[in-house]
Amino acid sequence: MGAAAQPLTGAPAAEALLEEAARRAAALPAAPHLALVRVGDDPASVAYVRGKAKKATQVGLSSQVHALPEATAQAEVLALLAALNADPAVSGILVQLPLPAHLNPETILTAVDPRKDVDGLHPVSTGRLWTAQAGLRPCTPAGVMALLAFYGVPVAGRRAVIVGRSALVGRPLAALLLNADVTVTLAHSRTPDLGAVTREADLLVVAVGRAHLVTPEMVKPGATVIDVGINRVPTEDGKGRLTGDVHPAVAEVAGALTPVPGGVGPMTVAQLLMNTVLAAETQRQEAAGELVR
Ligand code: NAD
């Protein structure tokens, strides 16, 4: 048995981010406002939206849940978004995914004003990220960057491998790391000999959604390993438990490792609230003529 990796626990890093969001929100003339749009009654979405609204209140933001019935027509969702875009009291708009099958998520996400795109998933936000312009960044990848910064993990000049190329996690994280002077490799389901690629990483990020995909022999000794994956695996009591994409034995090889649950997870909501504050700050500057866009 080797030495155990340093656990990069999310709670204190998320707490620091929430404190910063609260401090900056309090410095604004009005509390930033987060509009949460939910369509249908998917139980996980109901719980996520409720959790986001509760955390928003904790850091001094105002929020409103716009719950629309499952059968809502796309034109009605777009009309709500147009009203929220036009309302100067609304700082940020989050459309909870997944949407019911009759709605087109691309059309709906693109209808959010990029200035209020606190999810950071609008194509304009993506373009700004990849061209290293200021803008709102997707919450999970930005949360990973905040976690690394909180623990003082050096990134500039290092080699990172990200496993997973989704628009939600892998791709935007690649851009964020690139902007932070990291040499980045994106690996995915069609990467041959994944282990040979991951073993090159000083910083290995796994965002796949497959329990224990990454095993100790795939990890360079001393590497920092960030496990974004969330998988429910069966247990004898039938309740199931959450586990990551990284095998627990990786702790014997890695220098540092995020736990699942309790690693990257708490960073995502904290970053959403930080994004709402950032959006409100930028809108205030624009309204005051201090920022021309
Ligand atoms: P996704 O399904 O959109 O993408 C998965 C990616 O993994 C794809 O790019 C695919 O190419 C790659 N992949 C699949 N099988 C592979 C294999 N065998 N080897 C290498 N790569 C493979 O998923 P996503 O939305 O990016 O989410 C990934 C995971 O992260 C999920 O478990 C999800 O629950 C979790 N997640 C966690 C948070 C959080 O807040 N902690 C946020 C978002 C997603």
C-alpha cells in the first residue's frame, strides 16, 4: 500500500466561493436576481431547482422559480425567456435540463441573453471562452478551476488529460485549462489505449459517467486526479450509492484526488451563484456606461 492521496474535498472550496459571491453581491446596489426556469415535474429537476433557489437565498441573492407545466409549447417558453431577458431586474437565467422531449434544448438555450447566461452554455459564451474573451463560463468546469485554485494546485505549464468531451464538462474545461497555460489533451470513447494517454497527465480530469473506469495503472504516480463522474451503483440494501469514474485504489497512486460524492459536486452550484453575481456586476457596469460592449 502506498501513501494515500490528499483528498481535495469540495465543501471548504465551495464555502469560500459562496462567501466571495455573498461579499460581492452585498457590494452591489441591488441583490442579484436569479430566474430559474423549469418545465415539467421531473423529480430530480424539482430537487435541483429547489436546492439552487435555497443556496441563492443563503448568499443574499433573490431568485424566482418559473415552473411551467410539462405540456408547455416551445413558443411559450421562448416568450417567458424574452420577458426575463428584457427585465433589467433579472441578472441571470437558468433553464433546468433535461427539457421535455417536445422542446428543442438548443433553441431554448440560445434564446437566453448571453449577458444573463449563468449556465455558460450559450454558443456566444462558448465562443467567448474559446477565444479567451471575458464571459460567463459553464459552472462545473469553472467549479473545477476554482477547486484547483483553492487547494493551490499548480496548473500553468503542466500536462492535463481530460477524459470526456461533452459540451457541459470536457470541452469547456479544455478551454479553461488552455487559457491557464496548460497543455491539454481531450480523450474520449474512441481514444485507443486510454491508459497510455492518461498516464501522461500531471492533472487528470475524468468526466465520463462510468463507475471506476480509471484504475491505478492508468494514473501517473503523484498526479492530481479530479473525478467529475457521478454514478449510482447498486447496494445490497437496494438503495444504491454514489461513486465516481475513478477507482478508489487510485488514491494509492495519485498525489491528490477529489472524493465522490463531496468533491466537484458542491462546486457546481456555488459557481452558478458566483456567475449570477458576475452577470449582475457586468450589467451594472454596462448600465453605468463604464463598460462598452
Ligand atoms: P456525457 O455522457 O455527455 O459525456 C460523456 C463523455 O465520456 C463523452 O464525451 C464520451 O466520449 C466519453 N466516454 C464514454 N465512454 C468512454 C470510455 N469508455 N472511455 C473514454 N471516454 C468515454 O456526460 P457529461 O454530461 O459530460 O457527464 C459526465 C459525468 O459527469 C456524468 O457521470 C455526470 O453525472 C457527471 N457530472 C457531474 C457534475 C457535477 O456537478 N459533479 C456535473 C456534470 C456532470
